[in-house]
Amino acid sequence: MIRLTAFLLSALLAACATADQDAWPFTATPVATFDEPWAMSFLPDGRLLVTEKAGRLLLVTQDGGKLPVTGEIPEVDYGGQGGFGDVVPHPEFANNGLIYLSYAEAGPRDTRGAAVARGRLELGPAGGTLSDVQVIWRQDPKVTGRGHYGHRIAFSPDGHLYISSGERQHFDPAQDMGGNLGKVLRLNDDGTVPPDNPFADRGGVAAQVWSLGHRNPLGIAFDGEGRLWEVEMGPAGGDELNLIVRGGNYGYPIVSNGDHYDGTPIPDHDTRPDFAAPKVWWTPVISPSSLAFYRGDLFPDWKGSAFIGGLSSQSLVRIRFDGETAVEAERFAMGARIRAVRQGPDGALWLLEDGGNGRLLRLTPKPR
């Protein structure tokens, strides 16, 4: 009954999604197109860094000019869901020039895993040059397949580095503390482990773990109060928005509000209150790709909200918060798979469409 009620509510929200662009409260202006873009981040000078899945990093102006970033670009394992992933500048980029990149890398015997590297970006009139690149984190163990890498990156207000790590479609690693798959990790900015991590005394990769029991976490972001939120794809149903707490176990694959793709049921979250339950969940799924909090002034009614890019739902989903309570407030039908969402320096909202010829869109308010 719970799942049926949630299905009907989600279906109603989807049917009511604002498909008519005339009714949107924003104008979506195309700025540039890319070949399978995956992530974007703004630099202090207002330009963007954009990753393309096959292994290209681009420096992009807000009017759509594209320049290459060359130098020590990591070699990516491209295929399936794998390739170039996230790109995030260090909080002190203006002083140290450091950026962080996630990507899929090949391993022995047809295995693969995500990695995070950091390097120094030098900007110039012809684009950018990346140097001093060092890998500071890897998924452990590497496994077969090319799915569920996760590998989103976020810095906390106190400067710690958080990385989402998918369970790589192997289910059980999400609960196995012998590896870092199906987890959210917390590191220092150089990849070392903070001594106050919840499992630091266990040593090894377990010391990296901040939370566990995740499936495919594709968005992590901090709200204005410093709380960490995460959005992840469920199986057949049960996409989740979670408030991430220190040492929390979010239950996958033991519990989920979805079922396995072959129809095998998974017990609901409410059967195991010892696991942390999602604050919002979706059946039918929205296929969340990314998560960003809005803190700008251009859309005053949206301040404090979070936005989720939807892939299969081809939507932009707004989440409204009251402390630690969250609800879906609006859903805008965008007519394309939305791979990434970011707030720009002037308060505009920027979206990346997925796939070949994926557009970069700038959302600004319509005149009233």
C-alpha cells in the first residue's frame, strides 16, 4: 500500500510537471553544445570547467566560447556509464589553482573503478594547462562492469573532501567495510584520512568511510546549514534523497523502496528502522543525476531549495526544505535528460543536457 500510494503521488507530480515552456518561471537560453557532457563547475573568474565523458576537459565562457584544457589529462576508461566524471575546484582555487577530477580507470583482468585526481590548472588566453596531477583516491576493489561509479565530489564548509562511490552493480559491497564501494567517503583535501572519521580506527579503506549502504549516489551537496545531502538511483523504483549523517547506514541492498530489476522484492525501509530512511523517495523513478542547492538572489522564491537533474524523467526537480524535512515542490519537464545542475555566480541556474549534442542551458527569471 505504501509503494502504491507513493507511485500514484509520483505519477501525479510527473503528470503535472510544467511541460509548457510558456508557463515556466524561467527562460532557458542555450549557450553551447557538448559531446556527452557529464559535469561542470564555475571558476572564480566566472568561466566554467566542463567534462565530456570520452575524456575531454573544456574551459567555457558564459557566452559559449570553448577552449581546451591540455596537459596531464587523466586517461579514462570510456564505455557504459564510465568515462570522465566530476570536476570541482578547490575552495582556495584562487590561491592554489587546484582542481579535482573523477573518472573511470581500467584495472587488471577486465576490471574497472573510479578514481579522483587533483592537479594544478594554469589559465591562459588559449585555454588551460593541467599539471602536477596526482591520484588521491581510488575505488577499492576494482570490479567487472561499467556501471554505478557514482564519483561525485563536494567540499564541506570546513574544507573536507567528500566523494560518492557507487556499489558498481554488485549489490553486497555497499555493506562490506572491506571496500569503499557503495559508500560516501570523507578525506582531507590531499586524499589522506581525517583521524575523526567514524571508522578511522579500523584502518585501510574502512577509515575513509563516512556513510554506507548506498547504491548509485550521483549527487552530493551541502545545504546552507552545513548538512550533507545525497541523491541516488534506486533499483526498479525507490530513488532516494538522503540526509547523510556521520557513520550512517542507508540500508542498500538489505532494504529499499524499490525492487530488483528481475522482480525480486527488497524489504521496504520501514521494515528496518535501524537503517537510515530517505527523506524523499520516488516510484516511478526520476533517475537523479546531480544535486545543487540554490543560494542566489535571482530567484528569491527558490533560495534554500535544492535542484535535482532528472535523466529518465527528463526533468528539473525542485526540493523544498524545512530543517531536516524535505518535499518535492516542483518539477519542470525539460524535454531532455538533465545530467548536471549548478548555480552560476550571478544567481542564474545552469543545466547540462545528457548525450551527444547535449546543450548547456542558462535559466534566468522571466520578467513579471
